[in-house]
Amino acid sequence: NCSCVGISKCLAAYCKDDKPDACYLDISKADLYECERYAKLLGQKAISIVGGPSYAPVSIASLTRVAKDDLGLMAQPSQPKFKGALAQIYVRSQPYGGSDKSSNGHRYDSIPFANGMISAGMSCQLIHYVHEEHDTFFEVCQKFDFIIVRCNPGQIKADGGSQERFDDGMRGIRKLGIQVWPSPDVMEFMGAKDALCKVANLNIGLEDTLAYYSAEEFAAGFKKTMAFQPRVLKQNRGSSGEGIWIIKLKSGNYCKTFGERSCTDDEVLSMMEANDNHAEEHTVAELIEFCVKGRTDKSGTWTSKGVGKYLEGGKAAGGQLVDQRFCPRIVEGEL
């Protein structure tokens, strides 16, 4: 449901105002078990893709050490089958280094990701991209067999760097035959949330997946989709679940077929925002008002930290909402 989230069972490890010291140890044993299971699957898949011999972890001493510790990280194998790195970005101007960070400076799911690679017999070292060290960073990257990129959209720019320059660096790494997951080109063509709409009519898609770029499209389309099934509504600029809503009809009055009916303005919605799982209730009309115009006298009272206005600036400025059916198995965890 949300590509930014990563391993959702790790969400207990990310910092927010009411838990600024969140860390790996805050993940429950049950969730950690699931995290490790997902991560091992990642490691098994990764080792099937990477090729070529590799015998020792890479020296990363030339890079600035950003994280305070590597709590929870397994020991790197002395003779790994392949050498890997997980690249992150710490936004120095933002609380905690960004909304996806644990208190030690790592992304909240970086440790399980890396442990999955280590469990498969590979090394996976945690590194941070510091834009002032761009050339040194990519010199070090050339010594790995694969790079896992875990930099949220907008964070490199927010830290003062250039996303375009970073992407070009990773393209150069790909040309050397080193795997980059995901590659910049995959992110460019399939990373945008409206990519879901491009596969809506394939056997892996859902026909009621829509993208909205104007208030009129949104009002008409959402009323029809909401009447059919529970929804996930995603703003284009969202990251780590910010501005991404799981929405259900409080009455449960769903129609049997898509397009059979449309919601009325006064139907009540039960909503949860994915960044912190807080719940709100609003009418259909209030939600539409908030998404289009933000907080107004017609939008009701919102407890979200967001400001709405998801369509602001139009398509050219990234104003967009994607509306897709809620997939109930998401409660089992997301990868």
C-alpha cells in the first residue's frame, strides 16, 4: 500500500515527538520475528541476483560516521559471498534526521534489511550519504557488489544535496556492473505513486485505482471508489506514511460492483494516517475540502500534522492524489 514504508513491522523504531528515543529494541519480539523473516527473503533474493566472487567487507573509514551505533546489527561475515552496503541519508536540519529515523540515526528498518543480507552469507554495511563527500562516497561504493538505497524522496535535497547528482552517481555504479536496488531509472519510471494506475488493468493491478490532478476529478472519482471498497488515499509528496490515509465507510455500506453508486457528502469516514496510525472521523465533504484546500471552515477539525492541499500547484508541481483499494493483508506487515 505504501512504497515508502519499507518493513512496516519496524515502525515502532522510528522517532516522533512522543517517543524521541525510539530504537531497534522498541520493536516487539513478535514483530521482530516477522521483520527477520521478511529480511531473510530479501537476502535470499539478493544473493540469487548478485554475481562474482567477493571475500572481505569494505573499508568505509573515509566516510563520515553519522549513526551513533549499530544496535541490533549482526556481525559481518569475515568471508562474505558478496559485499553489500545500505545507503541512507540523515537530514541534518530536521528533527531526528528525518521522519523515518531511529534515535541512533539509522532508518528504522535498516538493521533488519542488513541482517537479511548477512543471514544469506553476504556482508551489508550501513553507510550515510553526505553530499559534501559526494566523490568519496561513490569511490567507496565502487568496492561493493550491491548497494541498497534507502533514501526517502526529498531527503537528499532537504539536507542541501542534489538528488540528480546522487542519481547520476548511482547510474555510474550500475554501469560498472554493480547492482543498485532500486536503481534511479526504476525510481523515475515506477517510483511515482501514479505508477499504480499504469498497471491498474493488468492482472497484478486493480481497476479501481485512480490518479487525481484536479479538484473536480477527485470529488467525482473518490465518491465512486469510496462507495465500493475501503481505500488508501496517497498524496504524491508524502513520505514515510505522511499524507497517506487508510479510509473506510463508518457505516460499512459498500456497493457490490465498482460504479454502482457514489457516496454522498455527509457519509462519515473512519480514517487512519499511516505515518503515526492516528485515527480521525470526517465526512466525505470534509475530506475533499482538506485534500484540496487544507484547513478551512468547511474541512472540520483535523489532528493530522499535515496541512492537506495535496493537489496544490497542479500536476506540473507534483500536485496529485492516488486512490487505490485497501488490501486487507497489509495488517500482516508490509515489505
